[in-house]
Amino acid sequence: MVNGVSHPCKVVLAASIAKALASEVHNDLAKLSRKPHLHGYLANKDPAARMYADWTGKTCRENGFDFTLHDVEREDLEDELRSANHRDEIDGVIVYYPVFGSERDRTLQWTVSMYKDVEGLSPQLISNMYQNIRFLDPPFNVQKSILPCTPLAAIKILEHLHVYNSFLDYGKRLFGRRITVINRSEVVGRPLAALLANDGAEVYSVDVTGVQQFSRGSGLRRQKHETKDLEGWGLEQCLPISDVVISGVPGETYKIPTNLIREGAVCINFSSEKNFDPDVKERASIYVPAIGKVTIVVLLRNLVRLVQNKPEESGVGGA
Amino acid sequence: MVNGVSHPCKVVLAASIAKALASEVHNDLAKLSRKPHLHGYLANKDPAARMYADWTGKTCRENGFDFTLHDVEREDLEDELRSANHRDEIDGVIVYYPVFGSERDRTLQWTVSMYKDVEGLSPQLISNMYQNIRFLDPPFNVQKSILPCTPLAAIKILEHLHVYNSFLDYGKRLFGRRITVINRSEVVGRPLAALLANDGAEVYSVDVTGVQQFSRGSGLRRQKHETKDLEGWGLEQCLPISDVVISGVPGETYKIPTNLIREGAVCINFSSEKNFDPDVKERASIYVPAIGKVTIVVLLRNLVRLVQNKPEESGVGGA
């Protein structure tokens, strides 16, 4: 018997998901022939960037990875990164942005080899992501393409919550799900909408300019998502039909109107502010208030993938 | 990489689900101190009933259960059932209906002890089901109440397909799901709608008289479902918003309009006829064309539950 009437919503903290994911990472790590070594490059004076760098190092060491932090002058960084690309003992590279704080930072992202890019920001990796190309070495499909950390963290959370239906075939596990993503930044919102649509969801990507639908079309006919503008749509149209709502709007003032959210929806906040009102717990089946702790484990997972992709680990010749 | 564009729908045959469920039943069976013994009572001359009785026996023996078939005169059946209720070596009883083919058959259903009723048709069991009372012995909650076989088969199929989200707490695993059930018979459609709503779904129960909503209300506030008429609703309103469509309409002519079904819906047919057009495979994420083979395994599962409920097996005193 179901005794009494309890709160309908399960609040899931990022720490619990991070722990489960870390355990998977440890299993993969144990199968490697050596300890992966991540190198961080810090070329700004921002104390927050240094704190994040220190936190990366601590998390690496706690989880069985090596980490070396390089303090460099920003004018030297591009050369340092080129050098890192050729040093075999460097498995992964992370750069603490902003460096120049301008478009010039993009050329730094392009400098990191895609074979060492734990953040998944290399042009080829980004392109693979949008094109729904999941491997670096077709047709062998042994070397996995690396996905950007924050969008991938959201995916891993949805897998953990069983929103991905593992009964369905890989690549179609969101078929039948409608997902609203509020934020369409190039860093998180747009890649996330594309990833979800590539996995079969119908995605409503919302920002101040309007709503775009990302989907693979009727019956998942297309191999990758395409987008179309939903003229006249807003949250009023998206939220009542969405099984999942993922929000990452910066700023303290933004709040999603709870009354528009579908009963039993899964709600995930990836903003540093709380985009959902506390009363979301009266409506949602699952609420994840923050995702940061998952993102850092995803970074370690990407580092493991980079090492697994090496010919000597995958057991396959050629790179 | 997802190569080529394949069929979007996974067609799942009852045999594969029955096999997985049988494996669970075998695990439970191995923990019992003895082999459960089902007794069947056949009191009509219908060859179809005899075939079904023979099939029950075969399935029992193949799965490690004992089965004895009793051929009895229908006027003797009530006495036979009363006698069976008191014989310790009889673990479960199944009666092959129709016997009188009239309301009188109901008194036969009421005669079988609820502690031996593998079909879950005893008034107390039916009442427990509608009231969302899951155990026979509150507050100890060791003895499970038995659910009717065909509705339970549909539930087990939805669990197998991961429509039940096992990440959510037991009793809320359908929260956020909208399910259309076409058929509101007392034998299958209405109990099924009630079971789904009791597990957290919003259910649209459809028959020729109209549409009823079964749900536990906003935020699953109620402990059991309540129903309300949805005036003016039809399939046009239900299907486009339903994640799951379950249909059991008798007759060859009935077909569900595929164009109304939501992209990526899970579609299950429990009619002996095909209620879904073949083109449902162009729209659904999962299609289960028939469920009969699951129902018979559910009957064995109920038999195991009956034996587990006995004090000597559960290790708990009192019955």
C-alpha cells in the first residue's frame, strides 16, 4: 500500500549523479595501461580561473588522474599549446578561458589538437557533434568523437534519470520525448538542443529572439537534426507539451512560470542562478537544481576517451 | 555514426517479453521450498476452453510447475471449488470460463479463495486493485495482493519497455506519462486504466460512450485514482497528447487512426484483432502487436506470489 501522500517530486542533487558517473569513469580508468595526465594552461590573472584550475587538479588527483598546471604569459600560450600537441606524455589539455577575452580566444581553441581536447571545443569535434557523427575514424568507429562538457553533462544526467530509454536502440533513445531548452548560446544551449534532437527528441530551443524546433523529422527520417523557426511560439506553447525542461538563463531575475510546466515533467537547471521557482517541486516528477559537479566528472570521462582513442589502447592501428 | 536511415519503430513480440518475465519467475520459483501446484477446473464443452486448459498445463510443466486438470459437471463446480479452498496441496485455482455463460459465473469467481486465485478475480483482490492497496496484510505488507492477469500483463510489458521509470519511487513510476486505453471493459480496460493511474499516469479511458480521465490529480495528491468524464473528448483529443496507446477493441473492423498518434508513442495491442494499422510502425517508437504470451507467464507469476504469501514461505506468522 502507498501510505500517506508524499511530495510528488524527486529532487536529485548533482553530487549523487556525479558519484555514479565517477564510478563508471573509474571502471574505464582501471582498464587503461597507465594513468592519464591532464595539463592545464592558466594565462589570466582572474582569481576565479585559478580557483577552477585548482579544483580541476584536486578532482583529477582524487579520481586517479595526474594533473599539471602551467602558468604562462598569454602571448606565449599559442606556442605552448602547439608544443603540447606533440608531447606524448600529455594526454589532455584544458585552457582556462577567458585569455584575451575577445574573438582571439577562438584561435586558441582551434590550436588545441582534437586528440587532446578534453573540452570538446575543436572545430572538427563541434562539427561532428552537429552532424551527428560520433566517431573520428569511420568506417572503423573505434575512436569516439569528444563532446563539449556542459551539454554532455546534461545528456549524462538525462541518462541517469532514465529519460533516455535504454530499451530503444542507441541514437533513438529520446524518440517520443519533447524537450524545451531555455538558452541557445553557442557554448551550451545550441549544442545541447542539437545533441538531444540527434538522439531522437523533438526539441524546442528558446531564447529572447524566439523558439526554434530541432528535430530529425517525422519518424526520425533524417540522420541528423534540422531546425526550423516556430513563428509566434513562446514558453506558453513549449512548456505544456514538454516532458523535460532544461534551463540555463544567466541572471537572478529570470524565473520559469511554474504553471506552464507539464505535470510530472523532468526539470533541470544548468544556470548558476535558480531559473526554477521552488514550487516547481509541486509539479515536476524530478528536479535537478544544478549540474556543475557532473560537468567536472564529464571532463575526466572525456580525458579517458582521449586515451582510449590512442591506437595503443584501442588495439587498432592508425590514428 | 548512425549509418543510413533505418525504420524508426522497434516491434517487440510478446514472446521476447514473456521469456524475460519467465526468467524472473524461475528465480522466484527456485527460492520456494516446493513446486507450486495449479489446479484447473473445466466444466464446459467448448473445445477452445479445453485447448486453453491444455496450453496452461503444458506451460506449467515447461516452467517447473505442477498442473492437474479436473473435468467436472458444472453443477458440481461450486462444491469442487469450496473443497479446493481447503486442500493444502492446492496452491492455485483456475476456472475455465464461461461455465454457465451468465451472471451466475460471477458467484463461481466469488467462491474461489482469494488465497488461491491466480486470476485475481476475487472481490477483495479487485477492490484492493481499484483502491491502490497492494498488500493483503497491512501494516506488515508481506503478502502481496494478486492482480488480474491481462491488465497485469500490460503493466509488465510497460515495465519491460522502460515506460515505467525505475528511477522514480515505486508507485509513482508513471508520473508525467499520458496513456490512452481504448476499451473500458470490467475485465481488462477499466482495471488497467485504474492500475496505470494508481502508478501515477494520467489515463484517458476511451470507449463508445466517451472518454474518462483516470488520475491521482495534480502532484499525485490523491492516494488512489479518481475518474472524471471528459465531455466532448474523443481520440482526436487523447491520442496527440499520449505517450502510450493501449488498445483492446474486439472485431476486425476497428482501426486506430494512425495520423492521430503522437510521434514516438509506445503502442500496444491486446485485442485478438489488430487494432493498429501496419503504418503505426512509421510513427511509433515501440509497437507490441499482441500480448497473449505474456499473460500466461503472469498467471504463473501470480501462482508464485500465492505460494510466497503463505506464512511458511514468507517466514512471517499469521495469514
